[in-house]
Amino acid sequence: GNRLRAIGSAAVVAAKSDREMVVVWQPDAHCEGRFGDLFDYDGAVIEETFIDDAARQGCRVYNYMEVETGAQKDAEIDPGGEDLYVRSAYVLNSPLSSWAEENRFLRALTPVAAVRDMVAGVRHPNAIAAHVRMAGGQAYEHLPYESLENWTEEGHKAIAHWREKSHFSHFLQRIDALIAEGRAETIFLAADAPETYEAFRGCYGARLAMLERDLYDRSAEQLRYALADVLLLGQAPLLLGSTWSSFSEL
């Protein structure tokens, strides 16, 4: 979610400033898969970051990653002049880009066949979809992608707060109310913990559709499940999402 929202806005800025977009997608602990593991994409992709070299080679560099030295999140992108190098987990701040145009680019991406097959194997569309993002906070800080070093102190407190607010029990209450209103005949669930799937299955039985898996990590295989989840979440006319989650935003 973080990478794709940055790429979507960069694509629009590039198109409107007559530039070629080069995706710099380096697998790491947060995202072990390659861009080609997820999408059939014929644009330029580089799999190793080179922000320091970019500056030395005359590129104008923007770094939105606020925990890194010298970074300035949300700095306005000046599209003129020299080549640009942008390091970001966020939408770029540019008057050239817009939410609608970013979405058009993202929707035009073609998932790989393995992801398309996953989507085809799950009942959809459903009346509602729920994305339950619970994993986070002190119990998960031993994981490299949940480590304190990834955020500012303020950001880490916000994540811990919203992960607690996104406990599956809150979703169950809302869904029960929607069922009582006749608005949730069928439900699709995407979650980051097996106990969430177990709770939903116990409550909703045949109403529930989900993409079965036993992976809950950041491996390339799990990222394919995640992309399929995104596509299935987007099929429902009503989405119950998790605040402070780029996955719900995506």
C-alpha cells in the first residue's frame, strides 16, 4: 500500500511533466517480493535504491521518509529542470497529481496470473468487505517491519492506538448491526491474524468469503495473497477499513 500510493502519484507527475517514470522497488524486510512478483508491467523497474548516488549525479532529490536524516515529508515536488529522485511511502505533494488520476494508473496495472487465479477462486462480489489490521504495537516490535525504528515517536504512538481500535471485536459489532439492517447478506474478510479469521468464521459461517492462507509475513508469496485481498476488498460496495492503514487506503 505504501509503495503503490507513491508510485501512483509519481506516475501522474511523470506523465504531466513529460518524464519517464522509473520504479525503484527494492525488496526488503517490509516487502520481500519484487514488483514483477505482483504485476505484469513493461515499464522501467530498478531493484536497488541509489538515493545518494542520485544526488551526486545531479538529480534533484526528495525524501519523504521522516525517520531518515535530512528527510522532509510532503515537500512540494518541483517538476521542472533536472531529473528527479523521490523516496517515499506516501502520495507525492504536487499540483500535477490528483486522487482520481492516481487511481486510474493503479487500476490499469495488470496483476500476475497467480493473483488473478486467487481472486477467481473466491466468491465475489460480496455485500460488504472488511479489512481488519490488528497486528502492531509492543507485542509485535520484534518484527523488523513493526520495529520502533520505522516511525517517529508520534507515528508509533498513533499506530499502536489505531491497531487497538481495529480489533476484530469492533468489526463484529458493526457487521452484526449491518446484518440486522439487511445490508450484510455476504461478507468478504481480509485480515493479518489467524484468530480474526477464526472469529469471523465462527460468527458468520456461510455468509463469509475469504482467501484461505497460512502465511502472515512479508514474503513474496504472502504479498500475492495481499494483492488478491485488495482486489477482492474493492469489489464490495461497502468497505469497513482500518484507520492508519495504507492497505485500507489502497
